Amino acid sequence: MKRILIFLAAGLLLSACGPTSQVLYYWGGGLSNTTEYERRAYRLSAKQSPESTCEMLLMYEKLVTHPGGLRQVPPPGICAEYAWLLAQPETATIFAEHASARQKAAFVFTDYGTGFLERSRELFEMEMRYYPESMVFIKPLAERLFRQ
């Protein structure tokens, strides 16, 4: 009887160590070893072009508006990264001049300068709401960005 209990306990412990089919946060992409976020972020930093900036904005919007994973919230830091990109003065100009009609349709506004700044504020708030531990970093950053 003792031996059966030991094997049962060992079996339960080992079964808890197996891979899970669900992830905590969804970073985009499929079953490859890299996520959509990793591929596009690399492309943006390696070859900074207006097209890669437009692609990145769309990818961020998708990750924020359609989160996956077990928590069903955007991954940590994504809202802040996206907010930072939207708050950069050149982003609205780049998007207005280089985005395709499909990319522009992802946003409900056509005044990208004002719309991106408002969306940036919302995203900083979302980051602090979902990840309160980030408030110590995000709040001063947002205050500096929007001080006018």
C-alpha cells in the first residue's frame, strides 16, 4: 500500500511538470520559435523604414485590442512601448504619408497627430492598470511626455 501511494504521489508530481498548451500572454504569431512581435520589432530596429513603422503600429494595435493567452490582457510592456511610439512627433507624419488604406482603416480617426497622442495617453493608463508595479516607471515618463 505504501509503495502504491509513493508511485501515485510521484506520478502526480511529474504530471505537473509537463508543458502547458496555453501561454500566459499572447505575443502574436503562430507556432514558430519567434513571435510576430519579435520579428516586426527586429525589422523596425534593423531597417527603420516608414513601412516597418506602419507595420509595427498595426501589430501593436492588434496585440492591445485582441489580447490572447490565459490572462486576456496585453503582454507586459506592450502598452507602454506602443504609447511611446505613438507619442513620438514623427510617428503621425510617417503614418499619414506611408500607411496603406488597410493600415489606416485600423484607426477610427484621421487626424493622426491628435489621435495618436490621445491613444498614447490611454495606453499608458492601461499599462499602469494592468501592471501596477510599472507605475513607478510609467507615470513619470507619461507626465514628462504630456507636459505642455
